[in-house]
Amino acid sequence: MSSTKKARKRPGSGAGSARRAELLEIAAQLFATRGYAQTTVRDIADEAGILSGSLYHHFSSKETMLEEILRSFMDGLLERFQEIVAGAAAPREALDGLVRYSFTAIHEQQAAVSLYQNEIALLSRLPDFGFVEESSRRVESIWIAVLEEGRRTGDFREDLEPSLVYRFLRDAVWSSVRWYNPEGTMRHDALAEQCLLLLHTGLLAD
Amino acid sequence: MSSTKKARKRPGSGAGSARRAELLEIAAQLFATRGYAQTTVRDIADEAGILSGSLYHHFSSKETMLEEILRSFMDGLLERFQEIVAGAAAPREALDGLVRYSFTAIHEQQAAVSLYQNEIALLSRLPDFGFVEESSRRVESIWIAVLEEGRRTGDFREDLEPSLVYRFLRDAVWSSVRWYNPEGTMRHDALAEQCLLLLHTGLLAD
Amino acid sequence: MSSTKKARKRPGSGAGSARRAELLEIAAQLFATRGYAQTTVRDIADEAGILSGSLYHHFSSKETMLEEILRSFMDGLLERFQEIVAGAAAPREALDGLVRYSFTAIHEQQAAVSLYQNEIALLSRLPDFGFVEESSRRVESIWIAVLEEGRRTGDFREDLEPSLVYRFLRDAVWSSVRWYNPEGTMRHDALAEQCLLLLHTGLLAD
Amino acid sequence: MSSTKKARKRPGSGAGSARRAELLEIAAQLFATRGYAQTTVRDIADEAGILSGSLYHHFSSKETMLEEILRSFMDGLLERFQEIVAGAAAPREALDGLVRYSFTAIHEQQAAVSLYQNEIALLSRLPDFGFVEESSRRVESIWIAVLEEGRRTGDFREDLEPSLVYRFLRDAVWSSVRWYNPEGTMRHDALAEQCLLLLHTGLLAD
DNA sequence: CATGAATGAGTGTTCATTCAT
DNA sequence: TATGAATGAACACTCATTCAT
């Protein structure tokens, strides 16, 4: 649908437009809390203090806003994950880095993470959102490569399937965006340490 | 039970109506795959081979269907969890039982689990759905009680906060409904064992 | 756009629905007088005494209405033209029949003719309306075949290019829908005779 | 002329502004091909390489552009028609001149002719466009006067109603703007001759 | 039990136009 | 002269729901 449109460039399309960034921030917040489909363009416009039609001066569609929010989030995440793995001396160090940074992302980009976490089902059905699955696959292979190498080196246990560990870990980590409170007493780094503690040696006392 | 109730219900609303059950099954499936808000009553009616208006002969609203699906799921879950804990000799046995049954539920009631997992955010804003939060709280206290007792008995580590362990574990377990394939080669009980392995002694080789 | 939709069959889609026919009649009238793009679905609904959304119980889109109106008109026209040519003994008889019937169509189906006359430019750009061009081409070849045969038999002049004669004649005839008044004193058959007089032997006195 | 006028016009509205003429040219082209209503001011602005709001520096409204285009076309046409009739020795010469010049106008001012041909229905409903009907009426009386005089002098046949001949002829001639290709092999003067041939002595071989 | 016609509020989007800079 | 942000009214279309038959 949107891919066949003429895509007449919007005036404010320059990446540097401050108003655009503001509007995206508002949209991200609303998409995250109410859900993308449940957020109307009028909601966004109201929050921004303009009329809904005026949004279309900046963005060509509601979908475009979602796309832009997600793309910049996923691009940044992927880049950071690659740096972390590249800079790690051993699998365990790499894995810990990935987990710690994930909690940082949850802390700093709660809206985008929520969005990704909650709308991924919807997203897979939309064209123009192939990049999300693509990014997800790349993230997955980064984590799994770390897990597999750790198993090879003997750092990680042999009887645990890397792809399953990845899924359990990923869901445990990223789901915390639903209950994590950035202003609460439990800070994101403390959260990361508890998570790593559990991950490393498990729940049972020895 | 149904005929002696107060507010005269719709004709087919006797708990024993087979048509009702069929329709609920269809609705649950659609709600789970497309999301509640993204599923129209026409979608449900189409699938059932009737017109959308005719659904209102069986249910008073779309929300009612959701409520009914979730209530019966959560009631059953709560009951089962209580039995498991009551029948367990030790905290660890209780916890393992809870985890194992969770995977069984994911296997047997995938639609309802998905629904609960995906729509909980929406649900908290709806009146008439207080029972969901209520059930969630009761489930949470069951799990946390087990975790706390295990810490007291020395079975579980002291440096792990029960409420955090609960959240990590809950999310890891229940999120698997999103990727678990009931017809795949990885069976739900094998999944449970991998999960428990990781939970018990962690990822690191000793 | 519309061709990729699911095309869930509308309840009233049965060709026999009287309400549908009424609505199409209203739409045709409005499309013809105001133009397709300038006619809103609210205009149609207002005229029908219902709300605009209710139209979608009968038709899946505004475009669908246009399509249905035009398709039935063009199908009938084509069929009639074929009968006329098939039943004619000579090119001149065929041509006269075609012209006479055209004026009858203008009289009896003024809305559809206007629509075709005025919206053909728009139509050529819409997908799903290929059938209009297809029908137009078939009509054109019927008329041109008659003109060419007349030239071959010596009934029609040799120095007139059939394809040009066709265009001049077609436009002279069909454009009259714009000024012809079905309730006026000049009847459609008288109009046809004047047109044929001019066509046959021209304006100049001998 | 422009500086002494009453209502202070927009800056660039001096009749001599080159930018204005360019913009009108662009607008005429777009109005002709897409239709007036289907052409947005953004379309025009895009083509001109400016923003849509900037058009309002030159013209007070979209309608104004249409008006200006049509007015200059119709004024010129009327003037030319008057000259032709005034300079003709006989009705037939006058008529031939009118037809020939019409094809020239189609060739040289295709956009304006298309516009007039296609939007006349819309135009009659707009206030501020009375001048179009007024001009049309004056053109009509010129042509009909010629036809009537020809009938009086015995040059044209008696059994053909001038007002009908006018309409048939007008539509045949002007409609050709829809299919005439200025760059094609069939030149506009050849077209005029074929048209006159048919008009003069008709289609039938003698 | 189901149909078919309708409601009414809402949804994303378009577009001519305005105006401070 | 032009920009860029915004307006405000309108538009095609959706959807949960109602109800007479």
C-alpha cells in the first residue's frame, strides 16, 4: 500500500527537523502505552497541540511514524550489540555485555522497546516492515553465536540448547519493559545483575 | 444453574450450549492470532458461517466473549496451581510442578494463553476485567510464596530477590507461547525440562 | 487497491436485491450530474435516506458502484450493437441502426451514458476498469467494420477515412447526452433522423 | 493598467509577470490532463518547484487560476471567430473558416480547449464563471447566424435545423481534442479537411 | 436461531488556504 | 518571493451494535 505511493517528500522530512523529533517522541510514547492500533492520529495530534491533519505535513502516514521509530531503534540496537561482541574477550563477557546493555536500552528507550515487544505480531503482517524481521534475525544470530561459542569453549553447559537459552533469556530480559519503572527504586543496572546472577548459576543453592 | 439466574440471559447462553462453545473457540483462536482489537465481530461470524449480527443472539458483546474466554482459563489455571502447590512436598518440587504445568497449559490452551499474554495491557484499562488482575495477583502470590519458602528453607539462593525471580521466570515461560509450535518436534515437556535445567543451575559450566 | 482486498461478499450482493438496484439508480443519477469524484458517498446516502456508512452494507466501495453501473451499461450496449449489425442487410442499414439505437440509449439510460462520456478519462487510470476500455475497443471495431465494409461496397465515399468518420460521428452522437432533454419537445428519434440526414448527404444544398 | 487598478492585487499579479505565466501554463496542463478537481495545488506547486503555499503569492485561489486560463482562451476565441465571419464573403466560406480555426485552436491551445470541453459542467455551477456561459452563448450565436444565413441564401439545406447542426458540428469538432495528438502524423489541417468533407456532402457516395 | 438493513461514532487521510518568518 | 507549520472542513471507509422479520 504505502510502498506504491508516490511518496512526495514532506517539507519537514529533513532528519534535522526539531518538530518532527518532538512528534515522533509523542507518538512513540502513545504507541507504547496504548498500542499502535489503539492510538489514533488524533490522540497524537492532541498531545502535540495541533490538529490531526497537520501531522501529515510531517509524516506521510501513521504507519510511517511507527516505521521511523522502530527503524532508528533497531538500527541503534544492532550496532551496539555488534560493538559489544567485538569488544569482548570471551563468550561470557560478551553475553554479560549484551544482557547489561539490553537493560540499559529498556531504561533509556522504554517506548521503543515496548513498541517492539508488543507490536511484533502485527508488524510481521505489514509490508514495509520487513526490516524489523531482518533486524531481529541479525540480533538473534549475534546472541546465538555467542552462546554457541561459549558452549564450544566449555564456558557454557553442553546440555542446554543455545537457541532455547536465547529465547528464554531474550523473553525474560525484554519483557521486563512491561513492569520496569525508570523512576522506581530498583535501578536498571541492579536488575541486570540479578538477571545475570540467575542466568549464570541458577536458582538452587549449592 | 442457568435457568434460575436473575437477569434473563440470551437464549443460547445456557452454559451447556454447544453452539456457544464453538463460537467461543473460534473467537479465542482469532483473538489470539490477530489480537482482540484487530479481530472484528465479522471475522468471527464469517469463520462461524453466520452474519455478524447473529452473534449477538449468543453474546451480549464482543467484550463478553473475551471475558468468558479469559475467565474460564484463569479460573482453571489458578485451581491447578493451588493443587500443585498443595500436593508438593518441598518448594523445589512445587516450583518444578508450576513450571511444568505452565508448559502444559501453553500446549493445551495456546489461544487463551496468547490472549492473556498479549492483551493484558489493554485489559487493565477495561472495567469488567478486574478479575484478570485479581487472578494474576493470586497466581503471583502462589509462585512468590513458593520462592520465598525455598529461600527460607535454604533450597534457593539467598541473593536472589523472589519477586524478580518470579518475573523473569514468568516471562521466560509464558512468552514461549509466541514461538512454541504444538506440532513441532520440540515437545512441551522437553521444553519444560530445558527451562528447569537453566533455572536450577544456570548456564555456566562448573 | 480494491483488487487485492479480501472482497468479503456483502449480504445484499445478490443481483436480485431491490434495495441495491434503487441505490445504484440514485448513485448513477448523482454521478452523472455532479461527476463521480464530486459526488460524495454522503450525497448518495442522503438521497437514499440512510447514513453513509450503511451504503457499505450493500457495496464494498464507491468505486464498486461506479463499476457496476458502467459494466451493466456497456455489456448491454455491446450486445445490442452486435445484434443490430448481425440483423442488417447492408452497411448503410447497419450504420443507421447503430446511430438510431445510440440515441435510444441516450434517451433511456441518460445517467450511464453521461457517466461514460464524462468519466472515461478518469477511468482509464483506474485499475479494475480495464473492462471499460476493452468494451470501448469492441464497440469501435463494430462501427469501423461497418464503415469499412460500406466503403468497400461503394456505399460510402472513398475519400473519407473510416476511423475519422467514426470519431466525428461518435462524438457528435454521444455528446448530445449533455444537452438532450428527455422531456423536451425534440424527441430522440427525431434527433436521430436529423443526425442521419446530416451524416448521409451533408449540409450543402445540391 | 495593473498598477492603477482598485483592489490591491498580489505582488506578482501584474499582467506582465513572467512567473505568473509559467505557473498558469503548468496549471493549464495539469488541469487538462487530470481534470480541475483532481489536480491539487500541490501538484501544480510541485511541478513548478515551489511549495503549495507559495502559489498564493501569485494567485488568490485555485479557482482564480482556472478562471484566468479560461477567460483568456475564450476572449481570444471569440475575437477570432468574429474576425473570421466579418472577413468572409459567403456563409459557406465563413463556416469553413470557423471549422478550420477550431482545429487550429485545438492544435495550439490543447490544454485550454480540453479544460473548456471537460469542465463546462462543473463550471456552470460555480459563481464567478458566468463569463464562460456568456462567451459560449456568443460563440453559439455567431455559428448559428452563419448557419441560418446559409439556409436563407440557399447554400445550406432547408431540412436541417441550424441549432442541431451547430450542436452536432460543435461536438464533433471540439471533442477531437480528446484524441488529437499534436505530434502525430495526422495534422490538424488535414483533420479539418476531412471534417469539412463529411460536413459538406456527407458520407454516402452519390 | 438467523437474516438483512440500518445506525452512529470514529478512523486515517486529503487538501485549499493562511500566515509569521 | 518563498518557506514551513498549521488550520478546518471534508472524505471514503470501518465496525460494534440494534432490531424488525
